Amino acid sequence: MLNFEKRDLILISGLLFFMIGLIPFMGPIYAVLIVIVMYFGIKFYVVSRKKSISKEMAEGICADCGGKIINQRCPQCNSVNK
């Protein structure tokens, strides 16, 4: 579910800089806790967003109109009314 990817290094480095910026305003333990919560919050958001996008685009996108392909056909481009 929460697999480590290459772009997670960018996220971790950005959060470390954010944590360093928080330390003068609060204790280090609070800064670390905030950064940990932010990391897992961002990871869960990305995973749920990927699932919703893959669910929405099950078979692909039509190259002509950009609609969702259902049963290997685009319902807008292949409609009988056109």
C-alpha cells in the first residue's frame, strides 16, 4: 500500500527542511511529530488519489474526445446518434 518510491526522497528532503524551519518556533519533538504526520498524510492522499484515478480510467481515455473507454469503445464517439 505505502510502497517507497524514488520521488519519496524529494518528499522526505522537503519535509526535513520544513522540520528545520519549525524547530526555532517550537520544540524539536513537536516538529518531528508534525513532519511524521505530514508524511503519512501526504502518502495516504497520494495512494487514495491514484486509486480513484485508476478506477475512473479503467480501460483508458479516448484519443478524440478524452472520454472514458467502456468495453473497448468510447460511448461519445461511437454512439448511434452521431
